[in-house]
Amino acid sequence: MSALADALSAEPLAEDPLRERILEAALDQFKLVGLRRTTVGDVARRAGVGRVTIYRRVGHKRELVVGVIQSEVSRLMESVREAIASQDRAEDRLVEAFVVGVGIARSHPLLQRLLETEPEDLLPYLTIDFAPILAVARAFVQSEVAPGRDADLLGELLARLAQSLVLTPGEGPLGGERGLREFARRYVAPLV
């Protein structure tokens, strides 16, 4: 199973401030030097803990990567939940979910850094190993955006559109939030 599949299928862990501090340090270190060049020792120094503490609280480097992915996906989903909370209509929730989700992914510092510096390591997660993201999108649309309205297909379609817009950003009509919002209102919302 891939690190992405592990991260997205794992149960959320109970709050642990020290674990959260370690994952924040790992996120910062990954943004600074990338995944390949980051060591557990680097994360330990940044978090102000010993390497043994990281092994006990999180695990080895692979578990650090999985933990950071899980944490960042949770943050993205919480931001989308907040954005759609005030929307009563499924169409409006769909538009907001799409615009906010794509916007966060397009501006996420770690994602953008890895796309620039380590695309060969990142792109498989976002292309051929995209199934875990599709599964999360389907579940999220079913539970939060448009329950009972062909949510599986709709969630998959939204994730595939978002994937394209994040991996191949353009300066054209879909380049900014305004254009993205208009696109979502005009072409995505009618799908509900």
C-alpha cells in the first residue's frame, strides 16, 4: 500500500501535542529541503526533541510522511467544511467545495515545492496512485456536499477536475478564483 493510501485510510489519532509538534516540524523541513533530503534527525532538531522520541511518537521517515499527508488532508477538508457550512443548497456547497479545495491545493507550499523540485516522487501519488484521493473525494461529497445525488460519481469527477487544475495550472479563464468560481457555477453545479 502506498504512503498516500496509508495516510488517507488511517483512523485519526487522538490529540497528542508532541506528535503534532513533530509533524509540524516535519512539514516545515519537507518544505525547506524536500522529502528526499529530510532525515529524522533534521525533524528532531527542528521539533526540539530526540530522534527516539520521533520513533516512539510517530515512527520512521515513512510514517512522518504519512502523518504529514494525513494532517494536511485533514486541514484541507476542515477548510472546505467551514467554507460550505453556511451554504444551504447542494449546488452552492458544491461550488464552494470545489473552489476552496482547488485553491488550497494550488497554493499549498509543500505541494507546490514538491511539484517544482521532486515531481518524479510526487506525481505518482497524484496520477497513477490517485485512487486513495478519489476515495476520499467520493466519501466527502457523499457526507458533506451532496448526499444521495450520485455522490460517488460526482466526487470522482470533482477530484479528477481538481487534479487537472492543480497539476496543470494556467493563466487563462480558470487561472484565478473568479474564473474558477464562474466555471464551477456554470458547469459543475448543474451536475447536482
